[in-house]
Amino acid sequence: MPERVSKIAIIGAGSVGATIAYASMIRGVAKQLALYDISRDKVNAEVLDLNHGLQFVPMATLEGSDDIGVCAGADVIVITAGAKQKPGQTRMELAGANVELCRTLVPKLLSVAPNALLLVVTNPVDVLTYVVQKLSGLPSKRVFGSGTVLDSSRFRFLIARQLNVAVQNVHAFIAGEHGDSELPLWSSATVGGVPLLQWSAPGHAKLTEEDRTHIFDNVRNAAYHIIRGKGATNYAIGLATAQILEAVLYDEQRVLPVSSRLDGYLGISDVCMSVPSIVNRTGVETALEIPMSESEREGLRRSADTIRHAIRTLGF
């Protein structure tokens, strides 16, 4: 029997969608990639440019169209389409327009790919993940968002740079909203197996309270700085999404802080937000109740209230 070929469909050929396709090609995530956008000229141009680089990456096929049928049979559909965040604009301020887009988009996607997992990247990602799950009627494990995977990467990078260690040896999570109410989980962070709050290595810094405040401020405001400078974030979210796709399609059982609907998690229910979760071929298998301080638990509950308020305001 020939090996089954996995297919990724990406909705939106803007800077984020095109970069996710590019990152997925380079990493060889799937053998089939499809890009959908309502702008025929835009999607055709992006696909042509990407196809011209096929010689230099693992073999795959890439197609694009302004016809939703290009997504037929996809294993995972990545939703990046939506209004673009403007300089100074919060992610929550994008909610209304992008919810309306999802109302028309989700039924069309399920009509051509009824068995797909839905991975939401469009902001505000936690609100839209909840909305897409409700509109789709799919089990919550099959609908999830990129959440704070990128925020956690920013967090680890800044910690590693401050301590002068390899970022691959830093394990730390940003949890809650992918946005202004997110919070750092300092109490569970480790460097090379050493609890971060106990870190003390000769020749390497030890984080002070001021360092921790500075690091988290930079994490939380990173997107605003990037958007102000070049109009959009795309490279890091492209790589982050490619890693999520690998976790799914390769059934990696990887622990990632994706956004999914929580029900009874540390007293939090009926809201989508990010906590460390096991991700595999079925989607989000389970959210992990990792050790947290009481202040972190309270911060998580406040973040949940922020997201839930936005969801209710939109009528869901």
C-alpha cells in the first residue's frame, strides 16, 4: 500500500499565510500544500513564486486558487485570513470583522474538507478559535489556535539571551490570551533542567526581578514593535505554525501552548486560551495542569475573563 499523502490547506495568501506555506515547504511538513485567497492575482503570484523554489526543498506539490475547492481533502486547514492589525491596534479590536468572515468561511471549508483539523492563526486568535469551534460544531480537540506558541518562543529567546545559554535549553511558557492579558509561567520555567528561579551558574547571569519584568514587557509588546516597523509579523509565526503542523501530521505528542477550549481546567471553563497541551494527529489531546503559583493561577483566571468578555460581546 502506498503511504498516505498529507495535505495542508492555508486560508489567506497574505504575509502570514504565504510565510506559513514557505516555512512548511522548507521543513518538508507535508507532501501537498494548497493556498486559498479571494484575490486570484495575489494567490497565483504567491504560488508561482513558491513553486519556483521547489528544486531546493523536500519534494511537494503546491497549488493555489480563489476557489475554495482547492482545499478539498485537507488534513489540516490553517486559517490566516482576516483584517490586518494596524499600528497601535490591539488584537481584540480586530474581533468583529474577523468573526463575520468566519461565519461565511467555516461552512465552506467543512463542505470540502469535512475531516480536517482547523488551526486558527487569525487574531484575536483565542476569540476566533472559540467562534470557529462553535460555528463548525466539531469536537473541541479538532479546533485549536496557534495561541502563545510564538509568545513562548519570544520568551525563551529573551531568557536565553539574558543568561547566555542556548535557547533550545530553555523551557518556559507564556499562558492565557495571545494578547495583552497573557502571563509568564516563571514558576515552572527551567534551564537545562534547573528551575529558572534557582538558576545560578558561574559566568552566566541570574535573573533579577527587574530582568523578569523587562523580559515579559518585551514579549508582550513585541508584535506592536514589529508591526510599527514593517507592517506585519510573519517569519516567526510562520515557523511556529509549521512546528504545530509537524506535531499534528507526524503525530509527535509534542507539548505546545496552543489555544483550545478549556472545560474545568484549574476552575476555568468555556473559553479558548493557551496552556501547555499535548498535540498529536487527533488535534489537542489534553491540556496539562502544570505547577503554577497562586498568582499565576489568578493571572490565568483574569486572562480567561478578558477573553470570555470579548466572546460574549460578540454574541457567542
